Amino acid sequence: MCSIVGMKKRYIVNLTADERDALTQIVKRERVSGLKRLRASILLKADDGLTDQEIGDELEAGLATVERVRKRCCERGLEASLERKPQDNPSRPRKLDGASEARLVQIACSEPPKGRARWTISLLADRLVELEVFDSVSPSTVQRALKKTRPSPGLSSAFAFHRSKTPRS
């Protein structure tokens, strides 16, 4: 249970006996993340009536952290205040899926264009666009995909990232 008091929106944490027991178990448990343990401790101390400054000093946590945990508990509930907040803007999906990555490796293992000794990352990116595998693809995306692949041992490879050793002078 939480309540918001006054003009300055102060979030007061009032835990039930069951909630207190659950938080105490989290704090005592050995295999729990440090972040979850800290947040559970903050809520227990807030329920005891300590101020944000006192909680921060006692648990060696920042004042803003204590305020955010209290606020999240009051607005979203006990479970949400213990876990990490989900991303607002999740990461973009990968451009190269399995099929397009296989196509890239197939091109990289083929004969290089006429007049070239080997494939370069830029040539591979251009060929993928030319073959309409993608509308556009950056050379760095191609490079990251090729970095994950390993040629078979003992075979000479036409991959762009394999360089022949030059003799030292």
C-alpha cells in the first residue's frame, strides 16, 4: 500500500505483513541480484518510517535512487519496483536474419568480381543491394556478420577479412 501526500507528492510506503515477509526473504536470500536486494531493503526501511536521506546513508544508495524506488512502488506496485524497468524503445531487430546471412556467406565464398583479387566488405554490401537481398545495408553490418563466421580449417578462403601475411623487410 502506498499513498501520495501533500503538494510535493511524497510517496509513503505502507507494506502489509505478507509484503514485508516477502521483501525480508529477498534480502536474506543468497542468490538474488544486488539491485533487487537494494530495492527490497529501501522499501523495508521506507516502511519503517526512515527519510530518503537516512535510507540513502544507511544503504549507501543515492537519494534519487531511493526516491525512484518509492515512487515506482506507489505507482506500479511492489513487484514492478523490484524489477528492472522494461525499455521504452526496444532495440531494433537485426537486419541480417539467417537466410540473408547465408546468402552473404555464399557470395563471400564465391569468386570475386573481375579485376579483384578478393571480396571487400564494401563490395559485398554493394552486391547484396544489387541482388535485392536488402534495399540498403551498411558495410559495418556486413563486417559484423562475417566476423561471426569461421571458414573451414585448411581451406583457403576468399573472405575479405583474411589477409595474407606480407614478408617483413
